[in-house]
Amino acid sequence: MANEQISLPYLAGILLLSGLLMRYLFFSGSQTSRPSRTPEDVRRSREAAVERIQQMFPQTERRSILWDLQRNGGSIQNTTERILAGRLEPPPITFQPPPPPGQAPSGASTASTNRQTDKPLQPDLITRYNLKSKIEHDIQQDDSKGKGWSSNREERQTALQKRRDEMILLARRKMEAKIAAEKAAQEG
């Protein structure tokens, strides 16, 4: 057995077999064998990346994150490093990312938006808290504003409800004034 030698064809077969085995184990995920990714897959993976980054940095805008991910090929690590270093660049005005899943696209027709405003999913605050009668009348200021916190539960609840109503009506007046100013600016 000491005089046995490995023949050349046998050695070539072992090298060929080991080469194929190495290629199969380490290089099987090459681009030629992988199916191409659809745009939907790319969008889903980018949305998942945006969600992960926004969980880490909730103060960062979704639009800025999408812009950076698009620029660096979807690398979460590079985007995270830019945010941490304070080097996240704002996207250009022309960059319009797709809306997040679950929201209507921004290019919806005006007919559909009109239908949405005609039938809100939930009633407005005026209807919800029965404030229609108070819209015409300004809420009378009473002396309870100067009072401190009452120890009576019913008085506290009444005071808080009255304060809520005042805030809702004040917000409505401000919104009506804003809309009137916008209309005046458009007409004039």
C-alpha cells in the first residue's frame, strides 16, 4: 500500500467534483439562477425598510427616508448612519414618493374627494357633541373660569365638557376665518 499512487484522471475527477461542490455551496445565489424582482417586491421591501427606520427615528420624515433609500440602493445601514451623523439630505421638491400602504394615492380624482367630504366616515365634532345650537350663539362667559379645581366630580365634569365645547367652537371659528381668507385671496 505504500507504493500506491493517485492517477492523473482520478485527481482531475476529485478536483472537478470539489470545484462543483464549492460552487454549489457558496455561489448558488448568483443573479443568473435568481428570478428578477418585480416592482411590487421592491416597493414592499422599501416600505419595510422605511418602517424599520421610522421605528428607530420617529422624528425623521418618511419622504426623506425614502429619498435616501432610493439614492443608496435600499441600504438601511447607510441611511441610519446618515441620520445619526445628521447628514440626511432633504429630498428635492420634485421627488414624490408613493403614498404609504393603506392611504389613497394623491392623484385621486376630485369626484372621489368630493364624495369623501360629503360622507365622512365619522361625524364631525359639532354633530358628535351636539353643538349645533351653540354655533349661532357665542358661549356666555361665566364666573366659573376664575374658580379653582372643584372637589365635586359632577362640577368638574361639567366644567371640562364646557371647556371642550368652547375649544371645538373656537377651532371652528378659526377654520371658517381661514377658509374665508383663502377664498378672498383666490378671488382678489
